[in-house]
Amino acid sequence: MKFVDEYRDSAAAEKLLGAIRGLVTRPWTIMEVCGGQTHAILKYGIDELLPAGVTLLHGPGCPVCVTPLEKIDRAVALASRPDVIFCSFGDMLRVPGTDRDLLSVKAAGGDVRIVYSPLDALRIAAENPARQVVFFAVGFETTAPGNAMAVYQAKRADIRNFTVLVSHVLVPPALEAVLGSPGCRVQGFLAAGHVCAVMGYTEYLPIAARYHVPIVVTGFEPLDILQGIHLCLKQLEQGRAEVENQYSRVVSEQGNRPAQALVAEVFQVVNRAWRGIGEIPRSGLGLTESFAAFDAERRFDLSAVGPRPEPAECIAGLVLQGLQKPPECEAFGGRCTPEHPLGATMVSPEGACAAYYRHRRIAAGQGSVR
Amino acid sequence: MSQPNDFSPSCPVPLAQYEQVLLAHGGGGRLMHQLLERVFLAAFSNPALDTGHDAAVLDVGGARIAFTTDSYVVHPLFFPGGSIGTLAVNGTVNDLAMAGARPIALSAGFIIEEGLAVETLERVVASMRDAAREAGVPIVTGDTKVVDRGKGDGVFINTAGIGLVEHGLRVAPASVRPGDAVILSGDIGRHGMAIMAVRENLPFESAIESDCAPLCAPVLGLIASGAEVHCLRDLTRGGLASALNEIAGGAGVGITVDERAVAVREDVRGACEILGFDPMYVANEGRFVAFVPEADAARAVEVLRRHPVSSAAGVIGWVTEGASGLVAVRTPLGATRVLDMLSGEQLPRIC
């Protein structure tokens, strides 16, 4: 496949890995910010190919993971209303709220629809004037322009039965939250390429300077990621802390100006709660006053669905930060297995706990001891 | 809510137990298997059923008879490369083939929604007639019911089939042995993406057509060649990943697959890239995996390649010992990762 296969070439990957091995003189810890990068790293096994001592930590850039419980509960409440058609990107349907997920609402008779674009939700609203259509506007700066466009067009076309449940988040404040955490081990970042395609990368300059961390804007294919890691390690070895752009075929310094202008017209920066983190000041987007009529949280009375405490589940957070190993968890392998997981890291086939669980079983089968 | 400086992100855990049936329970993944175990296997358990194979094999008066059934609820009824009718015939024929059986006869039951155009029904039935002829199996009995408008999706079809097992092999997960070669009969993911493209009206450059096809000819050819076939499994819902996980789990072995050896057609790959799908989990209707001893692998591939439906067959991996139930994939970069069974359905990703 053109423009894809070039970035998955195994010979080129081996060359980059060789360069990385030749470069590293001591242990380093790098965080890839975006869930899409995490996905590619695990799919291609990139973390396994890096020299010992180079650790990749998985960052907060997964909208599914960071959308707060309260918003999921509100989505569930809205989707349960008989007058509402609730539209969402597919992978939000499986995210559990306090009592249930959107898939359960659908099974119980709620009109929950998967859409591929917020504009599809707007079209559904135009076609169903007697129903209320709510779109779940989640994601980072990447999805913000599309969601802003849907609201902008709704206003222009005067489609009054369309609203959005907004839970937009921003990357730079999250990076500062990571760096400000007392247990922070992150020494460099691979910034999220597609976020920067929209926003450019000037907003990362003060973060790199203030915390003295290299930040490399990185793409999503295996060679992109290996090159991003190489650039980041080179900076670390040389004691530099700059913002570099690995993903220059997509990202420019200033980003997509028209998209930024649209986002700035429809949205304003607000405080936002992050699942597993808590509230981060000025870390999200909410609708501006001139588009407030399209805010589902204003259109519908959701006062009964307030903030909920996160269930105390497991040590997944510590595992993800590399502060504890899975076998150090009391529940590991006993109450917590891939079939009956207590936490996310035991659920995903590539999660740290699931991998440990399985590899330990492999080791036991071969008679070796780990 | 925790304090902002306590940084501990973790993906929220998907629910594992539901008290209502979800669409995802029909997705061929872990949720479906939980439902099978909790409801059906608990109620019906018997030696033939507990084999966990696509068809039950019964001793009837000295003959070994394979028996299977399947229901078809696809929307839309017609799609590039097939229809609900071709699926209903080939799906059941293939379940018989996966027991190493020669299909003898099929039944067909129709649940028709009030208001369905008779012309549509005729087209569906004509496609079944043609598919049955191609597979060389008659449809010998049937049933028709009509339900109120809104209580069916045009037409649902159930087919059952019997087949004759004419060899002494025990084709089942329990026969799989460490060292066996895993042979895949062709490229994967076509059926799922063909349906997806039509159902969701996704404008791809060219229509992806389903791989829907009968698999009895290559399978019977394989057995006739004398290859010691240990297990066969057609790749349907849940794709290659689910089939391999089912067999690894059932046989208590590990399986290692070389990802580069698994062919995915260019247009299918492109569609999967756009939607964030992994072809390993996408449905097929004309592909299967065969497990044979290493010594028979080259001959088996050569025999399969003589049949048009499996002309691109090749070895994609090996059965290993020790890693019970685990399917591992060698990635194109040379690393290894776990290929797990899907929890429910694949859902398009946000970004």
C-alpha cells in the first residue's frame, strides 16, 4: 500500500534499531503520548526490539481512557431517553460507566448509533426533525475541528434538534500534569503527530524549556516511531531538550490555521476532569457562549448525574508508570486473570499484566523459572 | 476524584458480564464463548457437543455422520460476491467440510418478514440453488414461517446439513500436535469488509467482494492425498485470530504465526486501515486453516493450490508446546506479540 508500506519496511527498521543501539550509553525512559502510537508499538513489538534500558511508557493520549466517568454516565443517561438518538464513535460504546456502558443501553432499546464523522450525526438530525440527536464529542485536538464543524454547520443551517456532549481534552496541559507528578520518570516525549498536524508544535516549546525534556513530534507507522525514538534518545544522550519534528510530511510548525480558527470560534478552553488523573486546569474544550444552544448539558437536565468516585480497582496506574511490576500486585494471577480481570492491564492482550501472566505460563510450561 | 498530581491513567475495564444479550455476543469473540458456556453448553452438554468442533460426528449404524446447523441474519441481503442465500449454503457446507465430511444433504428454514418482496425471496432462493449446485449438495427438506413486519430483517435463514466421514482421521482440535504446520487457504478479511462497505455506505474506490465459497472440494482433496489432517477450521466471525485461539485453547497447545505470511488484499488492507480494524479479526466465508504434521505440509499446500478457492494456500505458522492456549504473532519487524481472541465486536476507532 503506497505511503504505508514504505514506513513498515523491516530492513529500514533494522537499520534504525542498529543506530539506536549504537547511540545508547545508559537507561532512558520515553513516553509516547498518543494511544495510536501505543497501539502501533505493541502491534509491531517495537518495545521488545529496543536495547535493554530504553523504556517506553504509555501516555494519556487515549480518549477512551481519559474521558471521565461522569461524562460516560451522562452519555448513558442521554442515550436512555426515548426522544434521543445518541451518536458516537464506535469505541466509546464499550467504555463502562458507573452502572453500564452504551452497548447495554442499546441492548435495552436505546437508539445508539455508531457514526464515522460528526457530520453524519448532523445529517441524522436533519433527517429526524422530531427527535433529539446528541453527538458524543470526545477526543483531543485531532477530532476537535471536525466536531467544531458539525456545531458550526448546525448553527448555520439552523438544525435545532442537534446537540453535542462535549468532553474534549488538550495534550499540552496533560504533558505538564505528567511532568508535575511526584513519581514522574519520563525523560522525553514522542508528541502526538496528528494533534500537531492540527495545532502545530509551537505550544510545546515552553514545556521543553521549562522541564528540560526533549519533545519529538512523531508519526504512527513503525519507522516513524523508531525514528522518533532515535531523535529523542540522541537529544537525551547529548543533553539537549528541544522540540523536533519527525513527522514533517504531515506536520508544519504552525499547523492547520483554518482548523484552529474554527475550533477557536466554536470552543473555548475550560477546566476538565481526566479519568484516572483528576481535574487539570485549562485542559479541555467547551462550547463558547455563542454556540451554547448546542450544548447537550444545557439542553437536557442532567443534574442527577454528578461526579462519581472512581472505583478502587487495581494497581494498573502504577504498572503503567513502571513503578510496580505486575507480580507485585496481590491480586495478580489469583483474583485477577485475563478471564476475570480487575484492571485494564489484564484485559488488553498487550497489557502488561496479561503479558506477564501469559509469559509466566509459557516459562512454567518449559520448566524454567522466572 | 484523585488529585491532579497523582498521575495514574489506566484504560477503563470493559464489562465482562452482561445481564442482557448484546449484539457483541454474536461477534464470535470471547463474549460469545462466554454465552455458549454459560447458557448452552451448561444445558446441553454431551460428548459430541463437547468436542467443540464446527460439526458433530456421530456413529450411525457403522457409518460416521457429520451433522451441523447454522443461522444467517446478514444485512444487506445481497452484497458484492454473494447473498444471504450463498452464505446459508456455503456456511453449512463448510462446517461439514471442517469435520472432513463429504456433504450429503441440507435443510433450509426461512423466517420471512411480512412485506418482503416475493421477487427478493426468489433471488435469495435462486442464489441458494446455484450455491448448492456448485457445492454438489441437494437441499432436501425445509420450513417456512412468516413474522409481523418489524420483527425480522427481511429474511432469516437456517440451514442444517449432514455429511459422510469416509476416512479414519479424527479431525478435531484434540488431534493437533506440537510441530504441526498451520496452513491458511488464502488471503483474509474480504467478507467482513465487503459487508462493512455496503452496510455503512463507505465509498471505497472499488467494491470489495466477499470470499464466500464452498470449501469441501479442497478439503476432500487434501484428505484424499493421504495427508494426515489433524484439524480444520473455517474462518468466519472473529476471523483468523478467533479460529487459532479456539484451536490452541481446545488442543492445549501454543501457535506461532508469521504475520508476513498472512496475505491481505490491498483494498481490504486499505479499508481496515481507514476504520482501524485488524484484518486478523475480520470475518471470512471462504477461508480455512488446516493443521498437518510438518512432514505433510509441503504436499498439503501443493494439493490445496490445485483448487481455485485455495490457490494461494501457504504455511503461516507452527504449533508449539508449552504455551498452552496462547497464539503468538511474529511481527514484520521480528518481534513477537500475543494474538488474543476479540472480546466482542471490532468497533471503529476514534482516531
